[in-house]
Amino acid sequence: MGWVGLGTRGAAVAVAVAGPLLLLLLARPSPAATRDISKSGIRLVSEQFSQSPQRLSFYSWYGSARLFHFRVPPDTVLLRWLLQVSQGGDPTCAKVEITVYFRYGAPPVINPLGTSFPANTSMQPSFLIKMLQSNASINISHPAPGDWFVAAHLPPSSQKIEVKGFIPTCAYIFQPDMLVVRVVEVSILEPNTPLPQTLLSQPSYLKIFVPEYTQELLLELQGCVSNRSLGCPVHLTVGSATLPSNFQKVLTCTGPTQTCRLLLPSPPWDRWLQVTAKSLAGPHVWVAFSTVASLTACRPWIINFQHLLQNSPNQSRNTSNGLLPPSPGYQDLGRSGAVGGGPFCLLSYQVMREDMDVVSVHFRPLDRVSVLVRSDVPSVMRLHLNTGMDSGGSLTISLWANKSVISNNTLVKICVNAASPFLSFNTSLNCTTAFFQGYPLSLSTVSRKANLIIPYPETDSWYLSLQLVCLQSPEECEKSPVLVETTLSLVPCLNDCGPYGQCLLLRRHGYLYAGCSCKAGWRGWSCTDNSTAQSVAQQRMAALLLTLSNLMFLAPITLSVYRSLLVEASVYAYTMFFSTFYHACDQPGEAVLCILNYDTLQYCDFLGSGVSIWVTILCMARLKAALKYVLLLLGTLVFAMSLQLDRRGAWNMMGPCLFAFVVMVTMWVYRCGHRRHCYPTSWQRWVFFLLPGISMATVAISIYASMMTSGNYYYTHSIWHMLLAGSTAFLLPPRDKHTEPWACSQKLTCHYQICKNHQEELYTVT
């Protein structure tokens, strides 16, 4: 079994090529392991979860990646991903590299194109593997329960615009399966209550519930003894594995002492914490010990709760003038509360969550916009992002303070953490809790504003901790607390992807997430990377080329009217009009003009192009009038139907045109046999009209099918317009020698004229 090398950033992750006995090996332990499990009383259950496969796409923006959403059940000790790739379509399709990303709590933040992120954006590199259309598996020990996401895509797409139907269809199908092994019965570790444990070759699985406002968690192994080993050969793993970062705590007790301890500051609140104990002694060696957990409670002073009870519902309050509700004084913070003992350790500001739309939430402190920041205890705000639908947007945090309230010797330190707040400002400023590396910010006289953007935040409760830090004299901080104004929100896309992007809501089954689709050469997570962007002058030049090139259709329109081909002239005029305004509406930048719905303009442009080719070929066939108009009408109806079925399909356009070409060739061959002479009979017609027209049409088709890219589209497609119109003008048949041009044959005494065309028998009064 071959191993694939990759960095795991400390996570207990193994990647291997999946073999045929993969399911069997996971579901069936070895006989020795079975005997040990039965002796120790550990019951393991394996479960499998699967989702429908998806067809992968070449990467151009986040919507190109295929997302899969799984939920890992609690008490899972082993997670195995089975990654299956199959190839469909043309057998000549080459093998391509597939990139697969994994993340806990939210969709992975990926950047295959190496573009820049907006300013003040904080993101972690995604955990990924690359595979070449071969099945693979990934093992994760002690995974965190909850949402897990898998995303996959093909390499970045080429800039070439490929015509559907001219290239082989290659399908790469990806399907991940999730297999889990979980413990049925887990020992509950109660606070301050020793739990005796005896280890042989199988580990012991424990869990302890960490309530809200827990400041510290202390785990101790007491009375550790072994029958054949000195010291305490125990390996203790606390917490669950997450990706891309893993902050599991590992305690290895190998010293001669019988007591071993692990201190966890700010453990995750309101959840079960998994603890796994393994013996480091050899087989058939037992290790006995007692596990003790001690919790240190943090006593909060909850701001706004008492204030709201004192105010009647009809009382109006001004929230913009910075009025503060009653808050504790420093002597109050140092005293014990009414319940329990110990001083207050934080100021808890109640935050109201206001749901605006899908993946759109505003957070604000109740009855205020400002937060009072002190120097002795942190001020904490809790943001509820645990609904399961909040991880598909971007968390934006903006903080600012008045310059006059911050002195030169003071600094407001801010930490943004998930699961639990950072409370140790007096001892450290790294914003690290027990299992999370927070995002640090600061406010000072030099920088009075601080901004943070977190794309796809993890599904959890997020905490904003603020505390005033004095650089020289602490007494100065105690006398002058600082008011900090906050703007907290969850948005689908930052700034709606800017002027050169479109915020699109994506869906995978019932899960919704947002992404930016950029245009005009702009790239990046929020369409802020202008390294390949078009300037405004380039955008205007592109719009002018794509629209004014359609004026070349004036030549075939004029010739058609002169030669009494009025139906053909009307079709060419229709094509020129809708092609001009479709490309005026299709521009990605500022030079945009849409007279109708974009989809309508596109449909009319495609329809006009196909029918123009159709009527030109039928006109060259020189059919009888009745048959000609029947075929013109039927062809138009067929084009309308085929474009409704598949607007991008090449054969939907080429099929009717090839039929018209067969009709034309048949009529020409018939005339050649009937007249005993080549048709058309004039060599001047062949040299000066047909051959130039056929050459221009051939070059136009070659450019359209093989030379267009997203970078040169605006001038190659303009050349296509001009060549198509020019070839039409050359290929139109000449006027019949026995037919007069559009002229006036009679004059009436009332000074009106009856205009008559002998060939079409069409009359009009002018």
C-alpha cells in the first residue's frame, strides 16, 4: 500500500491508496484486538455515509469546485474518507490531476490561482491532497464531531474558448464516502471526582462536559502504577482533530512521578471534551491510574440584562449618544458575587443577532453601539454563528475608538476566537486558547481603526474579547476606560464582490454558500485582484469593436435590397441589430448598455446568426419561390427549437446549415447536368465572388472554433463578425437578368407611384 506524502500541520491524518479490502479492514478488527476489546468492555460501531457523485470542472472561480457536506457523529474515534474517481465520455481523454480539500466546520477556503485576498482578510491554508484518477483514502483519528466539508476540482481552466461539439467530451466523476468508527459507551469524567482506569493494549475513552464561563481545565493522572514498568507509561490525548489546523493537546507521562497533569486555559464552552488514554507499556502490561478533572469557573458581569429589565418597552432611548447602562465599578469587580465565590473575570455584553437574509446577519450590543473596555478584566461579546447555515459567508469585524479617549501610553488589545474567549490578557497577548489560535487586533493613537475579515467562519460561537493594556503606568488605565464602537456582521460576499464581480449564492443539497464570479480580468476571493484586469479604456475599446463590427452587415443588407432579396435583407438587419445590442449588454465592465433582458438578447443574437447562414445558403441554391420560403420558415422554426434545447451546442447550428448546403449542392449539380455546363457558368463569378466568399467563411469558422480565448475574445470575435458579414455579401447570388431592380413602373395623376418588383410580384404605395 503506497503512501502519498503531504503536510498535515500536526493533525493525526494518514493518506493511503485505497485497496479492495478497505471496507473489510475498517469494519473488522484483528482477532487479538477483538479479544482485548471484549475484555476491556469497549464497544465500537462502524457506520458509512455517502453522497451522490458530482462531475468535476476545471477551476476558474469558487463555483467551479464541487462541495460535499458531511456530519460526523459524536464519540467518533476514527474517520476514514474513501475518495473515488471515475472517468466517462470519450476514451481518448487524458488523465488529469484532481485536487481535494478538507475542512472542519466550514467550506475550505481555497486559492488555486494564487490570487490576492482583500485587505485585513485572515485565512488559513487549506488541507489538500492531489490524486491522478486513482482511488485514495484518508484516516483521521479522533475527529471533531459536527460539520465536515470536502471540495474537489480539476486544474485551473485554460483561457481557450471551446465550442461544444468540436472537442471530445471528458467527464471526471468524483464521489467521497465517509466511514466512521465510534464508541458506543464512553466513560463520563465528572469534575473533582477521580475515575479509576486500567489500561492493557486498548485505549480508554473518556469525555467531560465543559460548561459556559469555564476559565481553566486541569486534568490529572493520580496514583499511576504498572506491573512491569516504572513511572506512568500513559499517553493522554485531549480534544478532537480538526482540519486544516489541529490543536489537540498531548500529554505523555513517562517520568517516575505518579502524578501527571495538563492545564488547559479557556477550554471550549458548552460542549463535551474528548479524552483518550493509551498505554505506552508493552503488550500484556497493565497500567492503573485515576483521572481527575478540575474546572475553574469564570464569574461574568452581564451588562445590559438588568438595564433592560429596568426600562419599560415604551421607553425610548438614544443609542447614538454613547449612553451606558449601569456597569460595575472596580471595587465591584474585585468582590465576590451573590452566588459562589471569586471575583468577576469578564464583562459580558449581550449581543442581539438580526437575520437580514440568507447568509446575512447583523450583530450589535443590546441598546448601544459602543463597548466599554477596561484594564483589569476583558470585555467579551458572543456572536452566535452555530445555526449550521452561517459558515457560507464572510464574518466582518470593524472596531474604532475616538482618538481623544486613547492616550499615548494605552493600547486596546482585541482577540477573536471560536468556541471560547481569550481571557489571559494580563499574562499573554497571543490570543491562543486551549484549542484555537485566535485573530489578534489592536487600537491605539496611531491606528484608531481595526478591521478583520474571516471568509467561511467555522460553525460555532465566536467571541470578541477586548481589554485595555497600559504600556507604562497601570493607574492611568484604571482612571480612563475606553469606549470602542463596533460593526459586526456576516455577509454573503464582501462589498458584494465590488463593481467587477457578481455575488452568487451556491447550493449543495440544503446547504447554501456564496462566492464571487469576477469579470473584466479581475480575480480574487472578492474580485479585488487587478493584476490581470482590463483598464476602462480597454473595456470601452472592446465594447466598440464588438458592437461596431456588426455594421459590416450593412453591405449584405444593401445588396439584398438592390437585388430584390427583401426576406434576406430583413434577416441580416435583425442579426445586425440584436448582435450589436447583445454585445453592448455582454460587456463585463463599465461600458454596458442593455435594452432588453440579457438572456433575451443572447437568444436573439444566436438565432439571427444561425438563420442568416441558413437563408444565405438557400438563396445561393436558386430554388423556386414557394419551396424557398417554405424552407426558410421551417429552418427558422428548427433553429428556434434547437437553440432552446442547447444554446451552446455546435451541431444545433451546423445541422440545419449542412442540410441547406446539401440542398444547394444538389441544385447546382442538377443544373450542371441539365445545362451540360458547370454552374455557375461564369468564371468571373467563381473568381471574384464565390472563392473570396468561401475563403472568408472558412477563416471565420476557423477563428470561431479554434482561436478564441478569453483574453483575445473582443477582437477575434469582432473579426468573426466582419468576416461573416463580408462572406455573406460575396456569396449572395446576382440579380436575375430578366428582372428589373426595385423600380417604379407607373405614375398616377394624384402624384402617387405604384412600385413594382416583377420577380416577387410585390406592390407598395409610396
